[in-house]
Amino acid sequence: MSTPRLTVVVTRSMEVLRDLAIVGNITGGEPGMEPTSGIADHYTSGDLLERLEEHLRDDGVDPVRPTLEELAPYDQFHARGLEATEDMARHLPVSGTDRILDIGSGLGGPARYMARRFGCRVTGIDLTAEFCEVARLLTARLGFEERVTVEQGDALAMPFEDGAFDGAYSMNVSMNIRPKRAFYREIHRVLKPGAWLCLSEVAQGPGGDPDYPVAWAASAASSFLSTPEATRADLEAEGFRIEHLRDTSSEAHEFAARSRAVVEAGGKPLHRAVILVLGEKAGVAMANSGRAMRDRRVLPIEVLSRRQS
């Protein structure tokens, strides 16, 4: 049975989804300089594992023995959740011997997915200590310890050697990082020559600034959006060759429509990570995020690039 606290949080968030027809899952997961403590605080609750287990029990899932699919509504902490991860993976040239970097790894959902899909080793890094702690525990519960590791650290000063990785990806992270070129420069450093980098991000759109709070930031003080054009220019300036840069708004709106239909039929949203992480703050943040998407104040984009020698 649902507990009263969980029922209130989920019900309020589902009402937002129904009334405002929003995507409800545009998020951030990792951050760089600026006041990093404030960014980490946005994502930290102190009882994340307890609340995740509560959600899983409410879904009829054993929280100690969940499957990757049962965790997916919660541990894929970015826009469109598992669907976005699957879409990204289709473009990635990964082999089972590769060592891959997940920048802003959150609860570890994408890292575990990549490890299972490709048989590769994945190292995640995230600024938020609570995310790292829960990610490690979930990785152990799913039996991925030999292929997935998680480090706590800053994306602008990563604790890895030069040329350590065959590829890297980052999902809904750069919105919390002001010095974009420094971010891309640090990624360039830890990649091997010719390695790939794939970004799934929320970009600044033509419709103006979003209202705050949003899912990735409590205020404009920790939200640093770049346009798609600026993203391309910054990556190229730091030694990356762009293979594709695409606007994924149509996929986001289609996902929102399906999620709204599920909620209107009495079900739970398809993606519930924002509800999990932000708790009672999720409703307003999701409403503002969804409105920003509809008004094209923000644009979801996917960028695949290569590190040049």
C-alpha cells in the first residue's frame, strides 16, 4: 500500500502532468564550479535511498532485488529517461573491451545500461555525494560491480589520467556548468585521440529564459544554458569534430503526450526520477520545465562528436 507522504508527493506531481501536459523529466545531474555546494544541495535530500525503496515497494517491486527495468523510471535521471539512453546508445561505437566515462552519472542508471548492453566497463563521476552512495549500492544490488564504478568528483577537475577512456557521454549535465569550454577541455584531456563524446543536453531556446525553479536548478544562479550553436562552437574550439547535432524536441513532446495519457488513465508517469529526487519541490520545478519546453525557451539536443588528435 502507498504511504501518505508518498501518495501526496506523487499525486501533486501527477496533477501537474495532467493539467500542464508537461514532459516532467528535464533534469540535471552533475556540476562544475560556481558554488558547487549549492548545486549539490539542489539534488541532496539525505533520505534518497529510503524514498527510492518506498517508491519501489509502492510499485510492487522488491527494493533489494530490483531489475534494471524496474529501476529505470527512477535511476535514469534525465529527459525522457531510459528512452533517451537507448536512443543515445544506438549511435555509439562501443565494444566490450572499451572503458567508457559517464560524466554526471547520477544514480547510475545509464552506466549500468551501457555495461549490460555492450559488456564494457563504465566509470561514472558525479558531484553529489548522495547520488554516488545510492548509485554504488544499486550497482551492487544488480551485480554490476565488476563493470561499473562511481567516483565522487568535479567534472572540471576529474581524477583520471590523460587519455584514459575510449568514449564518454553526459546526459543533462552542462546546464549546471558555467565554463563550458573548460568542461569540454577536461573531457578532451581524459579521452584517447579519436574517442567519441556524446552529449544529451538541455539547450537555450529562442523563447527566452525559463521560469525558476526548474528540475535542474532552484534559480538562475545555478543554471547556465547554451544555445545549440554555442555548444557546437565551444566543442569545436576545444578540439572536437561534430558528427551530428540534432534537436530532439519532437521525441520529447511525443514522450510527454504518452506520459500524460498514462496519468489521465490513472497510472503513474512514465518517468519519475524528478519526483524521487526533488520530492515536494518536484511539482513546481516540473511545471516550469514543461512550460519552458513548450514555449521553446529550452531545447533538448543530442550531440555526437570525436576528439581530434
